Amino acid sequence: MSTETPVDELTEEDARTELERLADLLAKANTAYHQDDAPEISDAEYDRLKARNAAIEARFPGLKRADSPSDQVGAAPADGFAKVTHAVRMLSLSNVFDDAEVTEFDDRIRRYLGLKADAPLNYTAEPKIDGLSLSLRYEDGTLVQAATRGDGAVGENVTANARTIDDIPVTLTGAPEVLEVRGEVYMSHADFEALNARQTEKGAKTFANPRNAAAGSLRQLDSSITKARPLRFFAYAWGEVSEALADTQMAAIERLAALGFQTNPLTALCDGPAEMQAHYEEIEQQRASLGYDIDGVVYKVNELDLQRRLGFRSTTPRWATAHKFPAELAWTTLEKIEIQVGRTGALSPVARLTPVTVGGVVVSNATLHNEDYIKGRDSKGQEIRGGKDIRVGDWVQVYRAGDVIPKVADVDLSKRPDGTKPYDFPTVCPECGSEAIREEGDAVRRCTGGLICPAQAVEKLKHFVSRAAFDIEGLGAKQVEAFYQLGWIAEPADIFTLKARDKGETKLLKPASEVVASWTGGDGEERAARIEARRELLTTMGVDPLEDFEPALTRISAKPLADIKGWGEKSAENLFQAIDEKRDIPLGRVLFALGIRHVGEQASTLIARSYGRWDDFTRAMDAAKDCEGPDWDNLLAIDGVGEVMARSLVTAFAQDHERQSIDRLTAHLTIQEAAAPATDGSPVAGKTVVFTGTLEKMTRAEAKARAEALGAKVSGSVSAKTDLLVAGPGAGSKAKKAAELGIETIDEDGWLELIGDA
DNA sequence: GTGCCTCGAGTTCC
DNA sequence: CTCGAGGCAC
């Protein structure tokens, strides 16, 4: 291994070979360790190989493999599916619900592309199959991998199961060298009924609907079970392809059909919103007789060139949308209203309902949004549902938004029983007794307890270990909750001392369980009394809640993890290893994990890229704490960061208790420096570009998106920081200012040539 | 100041 | 998945 070339000196070709070698080595090491329980290389060597892999990927992002070891937290557990990183993300679709929104969709696309209202623009329209999406990867015409959607970026490898589905060809003739076919796995009504009949016969549990049956069948670990289940597949899209399938969506679908895939016969070409709407109605009429479930119609811009120009928003393509059928409605009794407390302290009312079937699923909980929704007002004080307030005991209408999230939609006043009272929304946190207040213009009421509120503390911890944050294998929401209740972890830093405490390497000081139990234990009257007492303490006696909280900071585990039910020595060991793996972590993830209000995943990435290093970042936060000065201005200058977010950030770092908690955490971490995305060979990476005047070959939005994809920052006004001005005809003051400042100015063609799109 | 467009936060059930 | 609101362009 001593002959390894330093990462900096690798050529692209070397890197490719090296990544392949590392993927292979690490996969073998994983199998040996996890499945055979016989490690072949030392942990240190394993970590070194993994780090080298990551370093090469960072330098050559384009070479990152679909099976990259950096995306795999250990190998597939022997009892699950391996993770697969999609070469091209599997996205979801935006939705429209009526005629007017179909027209809006068309308008938006025309505006983005700069097309006049009468310019021709075609769309495909096809039924939206209610199943689960699957990505099939063919190399040299052979099915090599089938992966579920997962979160869109990483799915599960279900290749063995996909091979048993008749509609999925195992080999293709005349296909591109690399072809990822995407489509929907589903089960027909007839097959679903028959399967449930067989299940009943066997005394096995039946499925609630065809979708669940299909999902359950595809995720069988034993593919012989999948083989016995009559799954089907419609192809409707593609991921990575080594050569273009066609010029249009329609022709691409026809090509997939020619390759041997089933494509939906109701796929049609429409010349605009009117035809789209007509086809939607046609499909809606046939819905009941199709023999399989559909939940709407999907529209896609037909020209693939236009699709490419339109591109993507963060989770959906701009060039497609789903026109959903109206949601199924059901009526039931509202038995109770409960209040949940979220990470930011938001009090959310949840309706407990007499269970009712809505769209094939039994619903017993539904969201009531917020205080005003219950009162029958929206956030602007406008009446909703005719201003009807919702009361416990009411007969309410429920639907599943997007066929997923249950919501209370309406209330039938004629069925209101006698003696109901308007719901009294709590002004005190039901979890910790702190005051719950509503800020001016805010729709939500929030608990002011901060970390002394057990609900907020737990939710913050859950957020900390969530997928986009620390993503610690084996430490999910459930474990965090349990560990919190046990008093083992009360803040993120505690996660990283678990191992030492578990091994008795640090001394037991005071079990936080005592402190925590005093907040969370008990129920009914006892709990109510305790909360009341606590509220008294906090509000009238002027006790500093943080002093009250202090003893919890000396929390420690009272007994080894292995003594707890369900935690063997091996699982404890695995957990500690998973935690150790995350001590080395990218800056953006740390920022997001802190759960600072208004600072989400995207913002964290942008901020991390802007500051690069943790120390530089905290120094800037300190210097900007009074919301003024150059560091404050720099913060606001970050694209996507406004005053609200900036204030939230600096306040979090300026508050003693919060800062101390953060410092305790970072003492356990090696925070990786963040770099701007390596836009290999991009001539405009890191440059600030301003567009002015009339652009003739692309719209402003398009130009901005394209420039940003190439690593440029697009600004609206010319300043000393501007690197390049792209001026079309009619450019005025900006061009003049650029000339004064001596900033390079080019025209639209010059720009296209520069970025290689001429 | 107004009107997009995104992101952030909260949500259920399997 | 949806709603509300932050950020930014017009």
C-alpha cells in the first residue's frame, strides 16, 4: 500500500481505476466484517481506505461510482437490502388539482422558456400508476441492478426480486451501453384480490390495498416469494443513459416499448392545456375499468431539449407535473384534540379520530394545522370552512392530502352534539409548563421552554441524528427517545461520550434520569399538577430555567448499554462504531444538525461553502453578534441568507447556554472543511456574474440556473465584486457601471461560447 | 410593495 | 405531502 499515489497527483484515469479498486476492497472488507464476522483488515486500515476514497471523490466528483463506498454505512446487514446511490436522482413530481392549475403549469413553462402564448408546445399525458417506482440499470443490455426510489438519492437494491417480474426483461437487444429504465411496479386488482384470498386461506395477514401489496412483495428478502407474487411494471422514464434515447418524450417511450418494456397504452400527446384537460377526463372515465390503481395523470413537456432547458427545482422537475384525482373523503367523529410539541417548540394540534377508512387506509389521527385552523380562520384572519370552529365531539370530514397525510377538512354543524365547547388552545406548553406564545403575524404558537422542554430537547436530538444531519446508523428516533428517557443523552454532545461512559471510563456524576423523570414522568392529574407547579416556578418565582436545567448537564449512563433489553454487546459495539464514524463530518452537516431555526439543509450547505472552516465560521458569528459590521454584511451577502436567518444564526451562537452546548459537541468532532462544488473545468466557477439587457436565446431564469449549475454566483447588480457582465441589447446603467469599474463585459453569444453551449 | 419561488417545519401510516 | 414564510426579482 505504500506505493499509493498521493491523491493530488492522480490523473483522472488513475483516479477512475483507484476508485474501482477501493470500492472492491472496501466491499470485501465489509462482507468479511459484517457477514462473516471475520475482519480481514484492521479498522485503521479500513478507515484509511475509506478516507482515501472520499478524498479522490472530492477531487473528481464526476467519477463517483454508483456503488461508492462513501454512501455505504457498512455493508448491507445480512437481514436487509444494500443501499444504492442513483446515478441520476429519482425525483418526485409537483401537483396540480384543477383546470386552472394545468393552465398555470403551461404558463409557467412558457414564461421560463420565453415562449409566446401561441408558440407550439406539446406535452405527453399518461396515467399516474399508484405503485412504487423502480430504477432498472442495464449495462451492455443486461439487467445489472434494480433499485427502489428510497429518498430519491439512495434507494435499496432489489435486483434479485426485480428479475422475477415478467414485465422486466433481463436482457435487451439494441439498447445503449448504459441504460437506466424507470417505471412503476404495481399489482392489478384481480391479482390483488387473488393474493388476499390466498393469504386468508393460509391464515396470513392480508394487504390493505394493491399498492401496499406491491411494496410488500417487492421488498421480500426471499425472492422466491416475490416470484410467486404477480407484480407488473410500466416503464415511463429513464435515468442515466450512455446515448440519447430519442428527441422527444413520446419517442423515448416508444423506444422503451420497442426494447421490450410495457408502456402505458393511455399515453397521449397533447398540444396544450385544453387537450391535457380533455385527456385527463378521458382517463378519469376509464379509471374504474383499467384493472389497476391510478391516482392521476402525469404531464411532461414532450421536447427533451426543452426538458433539459427547464431543468429541476430542488426536488421536482420543472417540465413535469401530476394532475391528481380529487382525494377520497370520509366522515368520522373527532374524539380528542392533542397537542404535539415540535423541535422549534411549535404546538401542533392533532385530531384523534374514531378510526375510519380513507382511500384504503384506516386513519385515526389527522392534523389540525394550527390554532387558527381550529377556529375556522386562516393566518390572515380570513374565514375558512365558513368560519366554523372545530370542537371535540364534532362530525368531521377527513381526506388524505396527496393521498398520504390525513387532514381534517370540514365539520358538519348539523351533527354537533349538545354541550360542546369551543376548543381552548393551550397558552402553556403541555410538556414543560413554560409559556407558549404567538409572535406577531405567526401562525404557530411556540413553547418558550427551549431545551428545558423535554419535547423540544428530544425533537432536537432526533433532528440531530436524522439522515441529512449526523445520520448515525443504529441511532434513530426511537433509540434517541429511549436514551433521553433513560437520562443518557440530553444534548448532542452526550452521544459522543456514550461509549466512554458505557465502558466506565468516566465517573458517574449524577444520573440525569432523575432530572428528566421529574419533567416527563407520571400522567393524568399527577402530571397536570406537576406541570402547573413547574409553570409556577418558572413564571412567578423568577427561577432561571437554565439553572434548573444545569444538573442535567452532568448526566451519565447509570448502567452499561448491554444490560438493557435488546442491546447485546455486539449491537452496542456496532453503535459505538457508527458514532465514531461520524466524528469526522462535513461542516454543512454540523450546521444543519444544530437545528437552528430557519437554517435548513440547503441554507447549511450554502453557509458552509461560504465560510469553509468551522473556526472561520464561528469567528464570523461572534463578530456579527450585534447584527452589524462587515461580518454581518458578509453573512447577509450569502445567496439565500436574509435578515431573519442571519439573526437566528448569530443569536444561537451568542446565547451562552446554546453556545456552550455547541462547544461541548464540537470538542468531539473533526469538522471537514467545505469547498465550493468542484465544477470541473467550468470557466465560471466561483465567479460572480450579472446578466443585463435583453437575452435572446434564453430567459433570465434559465441563464441564472445554468450559470449557478456551473458554480457561478448570479447577482442582480454590478459592484466591485462582479467578475463578469453579460450584456444583451438595451443594456443601460449596468453596462456603464461595469465599464467604469473595468469589469469584463461580453454579449450573450460570448457567454454561450464561454460555457460551451454555443 | 407585490408576487413568485423555494425552503423549512411539521405531519401520518406502512 | 402541504402550508407558511423567507428571500429575492420585478
